Amino acid sequence: MVALACAVSFSAAAQSREDLEKFKQQQQAGMQQTADQFKQFADQRLEEYQNYEKQLKAEYEAFKKEVMEKWGDRTMVESSQKKWVEYGKDKSSRTTVDFENGDVTIEVLADPKDDEKTIQQKLENAVGDLMNSKGKTVDFDSKVIPTKPLSEEPILKDQIDFSKYSSLDLKRNDKGKKSEGGSTLASQPQKEQKQIATKPQEKEIPKAVVKEEKPVTTPVRTVEGEKKIVKIEMKLVEDHIPKRAEQFKGIIKTHSNKFAVDEPLIYAIMEQESAFNPAAKSYVPAYGLMQLVPKSGGRDAYNYVYKQDKIPTADFLYNPENNIQLGTGYLQLLMTRYFAGVTDPQCRMLCAIAAYNTGAGNVSRAFTGNTNIKKAIPHINKLTYDQLYNHLRSKLPHAETRDYVKNVTSKMEKYKK
């Protein structure tokens, strides 16, 4: 009986081990299936985006060819991180705004037979278009990007310096500063305010600008024959950067609170990345105010914010609300996931600033020579803020990122209240 009991017990134990092994195998198979499904889904998203990217590139190349043929340029004048370039509807005019240096260039194409009055009218139209432009996602017809305005208000509202144009009757406010566009002045009687507000100042501005600027003419040979490019230059007001920053104040405050990221950091990143240029695009490419790269930081941020694996498109990132939301969410992701082990909050923020530019793995390289962030954390925690700052400024792999840390941290100071 004892032998029979032992045999039964042994058989049961063997069966139990066999069942446990089958269970483990089933679990592993299930986990592998889930991993395979996730990878398949991620690969599908990447393939979809690559097809979108390929079509967009083809559309842009066709647009670029058309512009170069029309203008006779050897190189295309394109938007960049801190320069906004916009072409007119018929591509016979273009404006370039340097948001970093405050320079504005307006160019029109003219035929040799065009008289001075015709050219003047073309320039006036281009100045007026620039003053009222809200920007647009693309300058060309696209099947993958809908043409949308980038702003609810004109992008250059209150930012162009008209003070040097003597023929403009710019009113003065109670502080002695010139008021552009006939704006209402609170310190003046209601009747007088109404007169100033209704004065057609906006119509006078393009005429005054073209009249007082000295156009520069350059002959060019195009596919249509001999043409000439006529150019005038203007300046933005001295405080154009804070004026643009003010446009995004509400959005920044909302997402600063939502993601617990300091407002000065968001402002500083935006100024460093784009100088608050809503049409910003880099060669990478990265898009929008906070310069998110769709397939890397943009994807990570979208997944983190929306809990969905998706690569954001260019038109999505050109939207200021979307861009600031994802950019701020990405900063929180860097601080609360990648560098959560950094004990000092200011040091954690410093690591996030560097990682925003170069990726968390490259920040790790500055301490361990490899991309293992966990191994870098103990080294970071041994340093004070100043020591960490100096280490990043000297040891980060790329000079661009070393300068980035300096520029962003210095810019933060002016946005602190």
C-alpha cells in the first residue's frame, strides 16, 4: 500500500511539474505573441508614416522645381528653424522673416517691361499680404497636408517697425510711444479715440514702406526668359521676440500646469528652438515651435500624452497647441522616466534640457561612455548643479548640445517672474 501511495504521489508530482511547464510555455508563447503583435503594429505605423513622408517629399520637390524655374534661382529660399519664408499665391512674390535677427525681406518678380508704378504696386501688395498673413502649413497643393493657417492672428501683428517711415502719421500714446495702425488710446477722450481707431492706417503702410525704402533690382534668367527680382528690406521692432512669446502665453500656462513643467523652461526651449516661429522646420526634419522630430521625440511624446503609438504628421506639429502640448509632455517624460533617478530637481531638469536636444542616451555617454542611463544616474547624483552644468558643457558628445545647455539655461532667466 505504501509503495502504491508513493507511486501515486510521484505520478501526481510529475503531472504537476508537467502542467507547470506547459503553463510556463503557454505564458511565454502568449507574451511572445503580444510582443510580435506590438512590433507588427509599430512597424505598420512606421510604414504608414514613411509613405506619407515620401509623398510629401515628392510634392515639395515638385514645388521647389517650379519655384526655381520661375525665379531662376540656383538655390531655393526655404523656411528654417528661425526663418519664415512664404510664397504668394502665384509664386511671384516671397517674403523672408528672420525671427532671430529681426530682418524682413520682401521680393517680387517683375518683367523687364514692367514700369515703376507696376513694380511699386506688386511690392505694396506683398507688404500688405505679409502684414495680414497668418502663415500656412504648406505653400503648395498637397494631398497629404491640408493647407491651414498657423495662427488665429497675423503672425507679425505689432512686430514690424514702421517708426522710420516719416510719411506715416503714427499716433502717440500717453507714454510718448508711437501707436501703429491707429490703435485706440485709453488716455484720450472717447470721441478722439474713435477717430484714431477708424483711421485707415493699414492701407497707408504698404505705400509708405515702398515709397521710402530703396528697392534693389537683380536681373535673372528664368525658363520664361529674362526677369528681374526687386527687393526691399524692413526691420522688426526691438521687442519682437517677447511679443511673439506673448501670443502663446495661454497655451504655455495650460500645459505647464498639466505636466508640472516650469514655464520659463518651456519659453526658453521655444526661443532656442524656433525664436517663436510657428512655421519652423529644420533639415532633420523637425517641425513647429518646439521642433519635434516626428519619428523619435514626436512619437515618444504622442505615445506618452495620448497613450497611443502614433507618429505625428507635419500639419499636426505645426499647430501651436499640439506642438506645445507634445513638447512639454516630452520634457516631463524625460524628467519623470529617463532621469527619474536623479535626486536633485534642478539637476534632473538640466539633464532633460540636454536630452531634449540630443537624446537621453547621448547624455549618458557623457558619464559612462555608453547609452545605459541607469549606470549614468549614480555619477550624476554625485555632482552639484554647477558641477553637472560644467560636466555637460565639456563632456557631451556634440558641440551643438554643449551650447544648447548654455543657451537654454541662460534664456530661462529672462522668463522667470
